[in-house]
Amino acid sequence: MKLDQPIIDLWDRFTHGELDRRRFMDELGRLAGSGAAATALLALLRNDYARAATIAPDDPRLVAERTNWPGPDGPMTGYLVRPADGTRRPAVIVIHENRGLNPHIEDVARRLALEGFLVLAVDMLAREGGTPADEEKAREMIGKLDPELTARRLVSAVPFLAAHPFSTGKVGVVGFCWGGWMVGELAVRAPELAAGVVYYGRQPAPERVPAIRAALLLHYAGLDERINAGIPTFKAALEAHGKRFELYLYEGAQHAFNNDTNPARYDRAAAELAWSRTIAFLRRELG
């Protein structure tokens, strides 16, 4: 079902912390015409994780497990997936949206593993007790994370994957929404990172761009005005410093267009095109 743009924009403001729940529901009721209609719309706006498993968690082509590694302030945890043939593979970190490590992101990790990668979907709420089942609670927890410590926790995944016995030693990263922003943080802070793929994530400040060594693939949604406002400055800085990057704008697509568990924002055509570009990019940059 296609929802009116003001409703999508309102949901985006709510999920990124600009509105509390009470104000969001009041505004949604006004746009929908009644409180009952607003409640019905919530089912379309929320992620439906019953749709998540496009690749079964027990797919015999894969080996999947929970894993941990040393972080700057204690063990970090994640979901590690690799092809079952036992060969060494280029490694890819997957960074979740601001809902934490949920079934959809685990499915994305399995999709990448079937493309031939060793994949680690990190849980950036690991030190806070792990991602809760309640996605609104997860969003609140992520909003309270210390940015500096969070970035250092993420950086710790790079040497862990580079040294993993099933890794070739080359490491890339893919991140969505909040995770897309964290891809920029990782690219700035981890010079050994070989490739970064951003899905509609906030951009690093231009003065931090010189530190980036990884090749970047940048996917943005045409209707995502909040994130897209930072594109011109970021693009100019990347060009000025001779960075390797590809940038694509998917006209008519919403923020979070890749998330196929969200019926209001998923855009199949944009998602499939961005995914094909992502796989080609990672194979080229990681081998």
C-alpha cells in the first residue's frame, strides 16, 4: 500500500528521534483522520519481521553462528555467516539500522554470504545487553549510545574479521540508515578498511574526508530530503581529495527503500538495482 508522503515524513521524524510517541500519534491521527485510522496505519509503517527470512536461517549452503570478539570496553557480539564449503572469503561487516540486530539484518547477512562473503552482522547494542525484541526500545537505546565509544566498538570488528581463519584478510562494510552513518565513521577511523557501502546514511563532516582510504559506494533515496541535504558538501569533499567513490540517487524511492520488511517504504526496483551494484562493487574491491 502506498502511503501519502506527509505520513512517511512523519514516521521518519519519529523514528529518528525528532518526535516523542505521543506527539507522533497525535500528528498521525490528524493526517489519517482519526485515532483508529492512525492505529491501523502503524501496521504498515512498522517493520514486519514475518517477511524477513528470504534465506532460511538453517540454509544448508551456509554456516551461521553467534560470535564475539574483544571490544574497547568488553566483548562485542554479532551474527557470523559464511559459505559452507570451508574456503577463505573476503569479509564484510553489516551494520544495522537504528532498530538493532534484528531478523531482517540477519537475513541481509545471509544474502551476502550466499554471494561468497564471510559476513559479520554486528550488534551495536551488545554492551547494553543486546538488541531487544521491541524495536522501539532498540531505537531508544541506540539514541542514547555514546558516539565516540560506539565508533571504537565498531572499529574493533575490522581486525577481528581480517584475522578470522575463514577470511582472506580483506574487509569491507555495508550499513543501512543509522548503520550507513556508521560506515562513514568506520571509513574515517579504520585505514585498513578496503570498501564501504552506504545505504541512505548521514555523511561525515567534510574535514574528516581526507582520512578515508576505502573505496565508497553511496546509495541515496530520491525522496529522502533529510539525508540528501548533506550530499553536495560530502561529494565535493570526496572529489577535492581524490577519493574513489560511486554515488547513486534512486528517484522516487523512500528512505529505507532496501528494507523489504517495511511495506510502506520498500522499493523493489531500487532495492534490486542497489543490491546488484553492491555485490559487483564488493567483489571488485575485496576480490
